[in-house]
Amino acid sequence: MQLLKNKKIKIARVEADLSQEQLAERVGVTRQTISLIESGNYNPTLKLCTSICKALNKTLNDLFWEE
Amino acid sequence: MMTAQKLVKETKIIISISLLASLVLFATWVILEATTLAFTENKAFLALSLIPLSAALASYLKLKKLQNNPKVMVSETDERLVAEKNEADAKALKLLQGVLFLSYLGYTFIIPEDTFHSFGWWMTLGILLLSLFSPLMFRQITKRT
């Protein structure tokens, strides 16, 4: 199943003034993983989702909840 | 997600086990050479001891690389890459199980007189059963821990 692009993460990351590389470093993954999450080609684990939320100072609802 | 410490610990365990296996095989060769006991070919133990030694050396180099370069550590612990590696390992296991099953089947049908009698036949059966049941066994161990 093709995942939807996660624009919320990209927007939050840009708002936090972080590059994909910097966010990847903060959450302990590679830049490619962040890129794949943003493009909707990788479904992260809950643990990684919470790490991303903490790094971007957002909640799970803000970044990962689809209406 | 695998932590960096866990990865370093696992690599250290692999080094220890490989070195131990290498040492046991080497000691066996020394004992067989020193005594009058004769195995099929004593040199086989010496040759076999080089395999775990090489594995230990490869793991040691990996450990050094991990400790010196944090970026390599990240790529080794990245959950996506770990998941990809696990998937590849699982597919390789399935392939090996298929090959072992065909070997067992082929052996049994081609040389029926060996069935239940020869060491080779029991070995083939044992390895096939091990490959089939060890994933279940390790799943149980993982559940408990």
C-alpha cells in the first residue's frame, strides 16, 4: 500500500529550522530514513515517531494523525 | 530500535564465541597431533579453526569501525536498515530451508539404503530439523527475555 506523503513532518522540521540530516542525527537514524518518512515510503515504528515528535517539539497527533 | 550499546555488546559476544570455537578446534588438533589418537585427518581441525578465527577478526574490525565512526553506528542501528537486514536474513533462511529439504529428499530417494543407517543421512535430517525448529526455539527464548 502506498503511504501518504507526510507533509506535516516536513513543515514541522522546516519550522524548527532543521535539515533532514540534523533531524536524523537527533533521533538516531540515517538521513535516508527521514527522507523516506517524509515522502511516505516508510512507515516508522511508534518509538521512532515519538523520538521525531520530541525532536520537533510536537505531539503524535500533530505529526502523525490523519483526519 | 537496536541501541548502539546493544550492537557493541552483540559484536563482543560474537568475537568471544568465535575465538572460543577457534581455540577448541585448535586444541583438538594439538591433542590429536601429540597423542596416538587418529581421526580421519587431524589437519582438518587446524583448517576448521581458521574459520571462527576469521569470523572473530572480521567482528573485531567491525567493532573498531563502530567505535571510531559514530555515523557507521547510526547506519547499523537505524530501525529501517535493521528491518531490511532482518527481512533479508529471513528470506535467506527460507531459501536454505528449501535447499536442505531438497537435499534430504534427494539423498533419501537416491541412496535409500543409507536411510536410518548412515551418518550422512542423520546429519542431513538433523540439520533440516534444526533449520525448521530453531526459529521457533529462538522466538520462545526472545519472548521469555
